[in-house]
Amino acid sequence: MSDFQQTALQLAAQQQSPEWLADLRKQGASTWAEASWPGRKTENWKYLSLAPLQQYSQLDWGSTSDAQALADVEQLELDATRLVFINGRFSAEHSSSLPTGIVRFGEADSAQQALIRQHLGQVVDSDRHLFAALSNAWAADGVLVHVGRNQRLEKPLYVVNISTPQRTPVAASQRLLLVLEDNAEAELIEHYASDVHAQNGFVNSLTEVVVGNNAQVQHYRINLEQEDLLHVGGVHVNLQRDARFHGFTLAQGSRLKRIDYQVNMLGEGAHLDLNGIYLPRNRQVIDYHTNVEHCVPHCTSNEVFRGIIGDSAKAVFNGRIHIHPQAQKTLAELSNKNLLTSRSAEINTKPELEIYADDVRCAHGATISQLDETSLYYLQSRGVSKADAITMLSFGFINELLSQVPEQAVQDYLRPRLVSLFGQPSEMVGQLGYE
């Protein structure tokens, strides 16, 4: 057992949680304690070092006392049910009143507790996903979103997770369970952010989504934390017959950032759309792993990920599509394109296609390139500065995915921040023609 595994177990022992979660916590702690710590010879962690976590000899649970953090973090402007967590702790004073169907674990009634026990920890395979086992061991607070049969979530659910530095490094365990019954619809936005100061914490986030027959989810995951914050997260989805999951994820890098997407096609006619953008710079790292299990016939999936890697940053993308023997008539596509804006930037990309059925249409591919010198010269010859030209070409690389985001508030929030990320004033958004 590694030092960090021991530290995490000690932290779990200090935590207060509902008694009805005891079995899940015990199982998670056992799996976490018995698991081998990933190293360079562990295939799923080959290009991402967990050394920054090993530096934490002591961790504590955070508090919501730092109200200044809210002033430092600008949130999306949209009409939504808003839940705010600061350092993993729920902040009632900054959150909306919760409508029927949305409840925190600690306030769930007996029927809701039964629903949580039925699904929590069941969508994710904690034997394959190490930090899911840790999330189970740390299970205490969380949010259940239950949308009944033929119902629609009246407003988008906007979950804001804010991190702030503390005297002792803090751990934040974020847990979200979304259960949609047949013909239900919901929109969910997860926003991970931090204040402007250098961070010293660790966020372990896990979202599980159960999508019933002919139900539909629009899901967003935005990670814009300060680069010293360590973050390991996962989104795990079960899709039943004719269910649809439309996902968009965007993330900056950090000293350690790993995000997993696991989608299980369990009913015929299920469909997945997943678009992603990652933007590490400086000496940041980011690792995206996606895995789509086509278990039954007549399902479709389409994944498009694009990365812009600058300075001495490092990115990892591993996209796997697994077609089971009975999954005939499958249509699955995966595309990963990467733009390196410096000679010291690095990308390790590995699209995987594992097929055991003979009547399928599948495609996957990856590209790695640098900015086109001819295009840079052309823009500069028309009076555009080199910095602005780099920004314009970089935006062109990712703008197709940004333009496909259905929620306009998400587009409006991201565009000026992405321009600033390239070192340009936010006013340049209008010059790019995106207002």
C-alpha cells in the first residue's frame, strides 16, 4: 500500500457519513487498500505520474468558511438550479432551493435512500477505476438527481465546485448520481473552478448517470481550476434502449489532472455524442481516457476530442471502443486531433478499436500537427500581429466544437476565457467574429 493510500484511508476514518452508506464505504475502502498503486508499467497510467499525490502526507476535509472564493470565481449566467460546493462542502446560502427530485444524500428520505443504494457505485466498476474505489470509501455527501418517467427537469442543474487553498491541504470528494427513468430529460452542468491563489488541494470527483429507455441527457463538464490543484474525475454512464447521452467537456491542465469517461451501451438504439477540448500549457499535464462498451446491437457513438498543447505541457488521450460479439449493426466513430504550439509540447494519443462482431461500421484516428507557417505568414502579411494570428488559428482549431455547444450560456462563458488563455484581451472575442 502506498503512502497516499494510507493517508486517504485515515481521512475516511475521520469522516462522518450516513449509516446507510456504510456498506459502500467499507467495500470501497477494502478495494482501495488492496489495489496496486499505478506506476509507469500500469497501462492505463503509463504516461501520467501520480507522484504529486504521494507528496501529501497529510490531508484534511475542507470548510465553506471562505466566502471570498465566490467573489473570485465568475459563474455562468443562466436560469438554473444552482448548487455550490466549497472545498467539497455544501454551501446552502449560495445555492438555490432544491426542487422535487434533487436532494443531497444526507437529506434523502427512505425511498430516495433506496434509490441511491440501488445505483450508487453500480454504474462505475471500482475494480477497474482505482479512484472510484476511493470515492466509495469517502462517500458521505453527494447529490441525487431523479427525473421520473415522462418528466423533464424544469431548469438545468448547475453544480459549482470551488476550491480554495487552506493551511493544511484539503481533499474534496464530489459525488453526483443522475437517474432518469423512461422518456425523461435533463440538462446538467458541472463546473470545477478555484480562486486566483495557488492551490494545495486534491479533488476526487465521480458522476454516475443512469439513462432509462428513450431518455435523454445533455451533460457539460468544465474544469478551469488553477494549475496547482490536483484533480481526478470520472463520468460513468449506463444507456438503456434508445437512450441518448450528449456530452461536452473542456479542461485546462494542472500538476495532475485525469478525467475518465466510461459509457456502457446496454439497450438497443442507444446513442452517444461526446465532444472534448483540452488546453494544457506551461508545465501542466492532462490525461483523458474514454471507453465505450457496445454491448448490444444497433447502437451508435461519435467522439471528437481536440487538444491545443503549449509551452512545455503534456497531454494524454486514450480513446477505446469495444464492440462485443453480439453488438451487430454498430456504428462507432472516434477522432482525436492535436495542435502543438511549441517545440517542447508533448502529446501521447492512442485511439483503440476492439471488434468482436462482423457487421459493424467503425472508424478511429488521431492527428498531431503544429501551426501552419503559411497561414501564420498570410495573416501577418495582412497586418495581423503574430500573437493575434496564433490566437485566431488556435480558435479556428477548436471553434467547430465550441459552436456545437447547445447551451449558449456555456459558449458565452468559455469564449472570452479561452482568448485570455492565449494571452489576448477578452475584447478580442468580437474581433474573431464570435459575438
